[in-house]
Amino acid sequence: MAREELTRLTGNGTGQCKKNDCPNVYRTVSGSFVIQGNVSRAFTTPTGEGLVEIPEETLKEAVRVLGW
């Protein structure tokens, strides 16, 4: 899936974010979410899965944009 196929819910180019290298939440066409953040090593995930860490304000921004 290409980045262009995702709807970016967070980060508008102000604050800490630069281009595409900051924590972000994206929504897919099917309604699921893709999270961009720092890799976390909190525990070992099953094969094919991973953990990312994002700031609380990034998640709050995504919820606000979705109107939840």
C-alpha cells in the first residue's frame, strides 16, 4: 500500500513534524489505521507484527479529526 492511498489524520506541518518523519496516524480505504512512530521494544510481538510508540497528543488529534 502506498502512502498516497492513505488519509493522513495528524500532523499539518507545524510544531515538531517535518515532512513525513514524525509520529502520525493514517486511515486506510478499508477503514483500518496505520500508525507511524518510533519503534518500541516493550515486548516481542508475533511474526509479522510490530510495535510503535506515538505521543498522546498525536492520538488525541486523530480522534478529534474523526469526530469521536
